[in-house]
Amino acid sequence: MALLLCAGLGAATAGASGGEEPKPDLTGVWVLNADASQELVRKKKAGEGLGGLRTSVSVGGMGIPLPGGGQAAATSGTKLKDPDLLFCQQLEISVVDEVVVVSYQGLGEDHMKPGKHQGKKVRWTGSKLSEHYETTSRKVDKKFQLTSPNQMKVTVKLNPKQGSTREYRKVFDRASHEPPDAVPSE
């Protein structure tokens, strides 16, 4: 079985004996293609009232949701933070010891290790990398999929337990195969 090295960072297995699909080469710097990206796609949940408006009654300063009223009022007044991926214009992907590191240009980074780790389920097969996790108030799905060697479609689906599912589709073009701080060998 031959071992191929993808961009010096990710490894892909070739040959008939492995039975495992090669992992996509997502490494490098990616820039948002705003023309090809879609904005919010809103899907209405069954039983959602008043077109997604928040309906609740306030008793003693505490919001109590009404049946079929869309999103529940947050009792602490805090709003869930959306993934950094939704706000970045550029991202960098590298692979270190089978962990995919996605850095969102000045916003933060994600570490995705295939399998189940710290409440996250990560799959890295074929042409895509996917991550799923759940909190007490919502489910989050992220999918990174190569549509060509130099273009990647990213889908983020936010599914709150109360309220409407939001789905974002973004397209990124590969700016380089090398991380920006990589030093060329001489």
C-alpha cells in the first residue's frame, strides 16, 4: 500500500487493501467567494407560530414562551454565539497529527479530530469533512466539501430546539496550498 502525502500536511491512503476512502486535501488558505455564496436559508418548523416571531409572556422579568411561539425567550438575556465560520472572509486549514485545524482570520479557530471527542462527532471521508455537535438548546452541523481542487463549499446548519432552522452556504476559493507563515525550504 502506497502512502501519498497531500500538501505535506494531510495523508491519504491509496490501494485496494485499505478499503478507506482517501481524505480530501483541504489544507491551505481559502478566501470567501461572495458571488457564489448564499445568505441565510430559513426553514420553518412545523407548529411555528406568527411566521417565526418570538412570542412570550413576561412574568416577574422572566420570559415564558407561549405554545407554538417560535424561539423561547432567553431567561438570562444571553444569545448563543454563532460559529466563527459564518463571519470570516478568509480561513486557513492545516492538519496536525490527524487533527484538522481551521483558523478563521482573526476570529478564532476550531480543532476537528475524526471520531467522537468532547461532544463533537467528526467524519473525514471522500470529498468532505463534517462536524456535528449538540448543546442543550440547539444542534450544529458543519460540512466542508471540495467541489473542485480549488473550490470548497461550506454548509452550516443551526437547528435550535425552539425556533427556525437556519442554514448558511458559503463558497471559498483556494488562495494557496501553503499556510501564509510557511517558510519555503532552500
